Amino acid sequence: LGIIYLALIAGVYGNIIYNSGVRRIGPSRTSIFVNFVPIFGVISSLVIIQNEKFSPWYIVSLILILSGVGLVNKKVENTN
């Protein structure tokens, strides 16, 4: 059952969503959001599986990931 889930849901559906993102916002901006995969992994392990222990390092990693995505998406000001 776990292998079927990984193949169908995570594999097929994940690629469909990624490809629709590439079509809508372009490949470079879509690849930035791959950084959100660990966040959703932690959330699903805490909520769905419920065997995962919460750690303060989750907050640190969340801040680092969100700041990295924010910096990449920030528009650069023209200094000329």
C-alpha cells in the first residue's frame, strides 16, 4: 500500500502539479518552490502519522526555508 501511494500520489500527481506550475509561472520560478517539500513533509508527519516528535529545529528550518524562498523571489532594485 505504501509503494502504491508513493508511485501514484507522490510520483504521478506531484509531477502533474509541477508541470502545471512550469506552464503557468515558468521553470525558474517553479523550481524555487521545491524548497517547500521539507515543510510539507514535516507537516504531514506531524499531522497524518502523528508518531513524529516536534523539535525546535523544525521552526529553525522553517525560518531558513521561508527566508530563502523570499530572497530568491525578491525583486532587485536598479541602482542606476
